[in-house]
Amino acid sequence: MRRQIDIMANIDWLTVFLFLLLVAFGWINIFAVNYDPDASSFFHLENRYTMQLAWILISLIVVVFIFIIDSRFYLFVAYPAYAFGILLLLVVFLIGTAVHSSKSWIVLGPVSIQPAEFAKVAVILAIAKYLSGYNVKITRFKDIFVSLFIIFFPAGLIALQPDIGSTIVYGVLLLVLYREGLPGWVLIVILAMAGLFLGILVLSQFLIVLILSGLAIVAFTIVSKKPSSFFLAVLISISVASAFVLLNHYGYLDLDNYIILLSTVGIASAIAVIYAVVKKNKVIYLVVLALLLAIGYTYTVDHLFNNFLKEHQRNRVNVMLGLESDPYGYEYNVRQSKIAIGSGGFSGKGFLQGTQTKFRFVPEQSTDFIFCTVGEEWGFLGSFGLVVLYVGLLIRLIVLAERQRSRFSRIYGYGVLSILFFHFAINIGMTIGLLPVIGIPLPFLSYGGSSLFAFTIMLFVFIRLDSTRKAYLI
């Protein structure tokens, strides 16, 4: 009995209070979206606000069980939970139900489960247990590889459903690895790949390869430590390219400009390798390898974008990047969302007074676009207040994570923080048109049992770990 009292006394009630505020505000807005004055009964399960209320109550019961269970249990169950999460993701391929062109739901009678949401909790537990293990150093290649596998194996399964939005979420866990000592160059490479990804979508492959070749020449000059090498590399590249152009012009070859460029890059790379052998400069090998991998990456991204993504997903990205315009098609959701948010003005139209909400102008307004209801009915003040609540919760999680005495608890805390931050930033960003619509919920606000349960479990397991930070060094 004494131990239970101590646990309750050490629970971070500020975090619990912020959670309750977000959940309550979310339910109010779901009620506003789905309110029907002609409904036969408030407690009819066909009403979304009734179902959400039921899920909230069940979530609170789950919280009680989380607090009752010994905190060391979560360390013990980390790998089994990860295995179970993988199993659920595999089961989806066998008995899953497709929703919005994504086979990501398991329907069991009246209950629908989205395993991708619960897998996030399992992945955070597993990566926290692995990185907190004995003699694990994130600076070693083996440990980096295992950590990336733990994160991206389930992400790969989710991508095959395909659920691109949920897949992208897992990438934010790289911030957790960086916090634990992941070498900075790894993060730089990942950011460079992300930048190159956007460049591939916007620019032609010819221009991308030309830019990469220029960067490789500059890198070659830097690592060779001789300015003359820069002019030599440029001269060789121009000479080879000129030779191909002349042969093409006089009919000896029949190549387009892109093939000529690739051939030039290939010959110049071979010359650079010979130079590296003569000068015994291993870094030049890395420059050549990086160039060739980057060019291969452009082909991979182009192929995946045009053949793996669904047409509606490609169109959303193209619209966001300004490459296409479809105001009455793929832009419709975002246009209506921005109209709803803008119409709320400074203080909003008032509770249950949102015309965009009432007349269902915004699709998915209870789920992915719940924020536009906040903007319309509560205005700038309500939207700003909601953002303050989220930022307050995120800052509080940083404080809790940094005060943990065990590495497992700290890593898990940063995992929770990263997932919540990504959902918060991306969801609001796509609602106001700054980011493409990738279909991820706003934590604790969006309608849905799977997301609410997953986020609640994720958060309160960390609160439970924090409550015994002085008792156990797990």
C-alpha cells in the first residue's frame, strides 16, 4: 500500500493535466463536427462523438492498468511487444481491410484496429531497450545498423500496405539516435538525401546529375588539396563531353544529352579512381562512390515515386510543390481547410456555429483535418491556445526525459517526444497547406480509437517510468 501511494505521489500531474485538456478539447471539436440536433439519442454508437467518448473512457481505464503494472515490466516486454507488432503488421496482408486505397486495418466485428499505430509504441520500447543494453555504442557501425533495422523494418512493412504517412513517421526516431550519440555525418547524409529527394521531384534528372557532378569536382579538389586539381578535373570532364558531342554530331554515335552526361561522369570517375591509386588517397574513392550512389539514388527515387506511390499520393506531392494545380480535385481538401480556418478570424464563429463544419465542406474533418474545426469555431485565439498546449506538453516531455536516471527511460521518453512532435507539426502543416496531405492524425484530438489508444499508451508508459525514476535504474 505504501508503495502505491509513493507512485501516485511521484506521477507528473502536469503532463496528465495537459493530456486531459487535449483529449477534452478534441472531443468537443469532434462533437461540433458531428452534432445533429435531430439525432435520436446522444448515446447512439453511430454518433462519432459517442464512440470517441467511449474510447476516451476505455483509454483512462488502460491508464489505470499502466500505473498498476510494475515499471520494470515495460523493459521486460519490449522485445516481445516488438515481435507482436511485426506479427500484426504481417497479419494485415492476410486479413486486412482496405481504407482509402491502403490495406492497413484489421476489422474484428464492430472494432477496427490499425496495427501501424500500435507498432509505434513497440518500436520505441525496442529501440530504447537495445540502445540501453550493455556495451551498445551508437557510434559503431553494427549498432547503427541494428538500430536502423529496428526502426525501419516495420516501416517497410507499413510502406507495402501502402500507408506512406505512417511510414514517414518512423523516420523521426532518427532524432532519438542523434540524441544518444549518432555521428553527425550520418544525420548530414540523411538530410542531404532528403534534400536530393525534393530536388529529384522538382528538377530534371539531367540537371540533378549535372549539379551532383559539379559538387563531386569541388569535393575532389578539396580532398586532393591542390587547386590545380580542380582545373584538371574540369578540363578532363569538358574534354570527354566535347568528344562525345563531336562524335554524336558527325554521326559516329547516336546519343541524347543525358546519356552523354552519364558517359562523361563514368569516364571522369574512372580517371579519378586511377588518380586516387597513384596518390594513395582513399578519400577520393569515397567521393567517387558518393557520386555514383547519389546518381543511383535519383533513379531509385524517380522509379519509386512514379511506380510505387498511388496516383492520388503523387498528385498531392506535386500540388504541394507547385508542379500541378487541381483546385477541385486533390487541392480541394486543403483549400476548404484553409477557408474554414481563415473564416474563423480572431476569436472564431463560436461553438457549433461553423458553417464549413456544419455543411461538411471539409472531408475527414473529424480525423486528419480536425484542426480546421478549431480554426473556424475558435479562431486564432483557440488555434494559438491549442498550439501552446502542444508546445507545453512537448517541453514538459523534454524536461522529464532529461531527468531520467536510467538510459532506457530517457531513450523511451525521447521516442515519445519525437513521435508526438512529428504528428503535431505535420498534421497542422498539411491542414494549413504548408505540407502535403499524408493522412496522419493530430494526437489526442483526431477521431479514432487506434490512434487515441496508441498515443495514450505511449505517453502514460513514459509517465509511469518517470514516476519510479528514483526507485529503479532500469
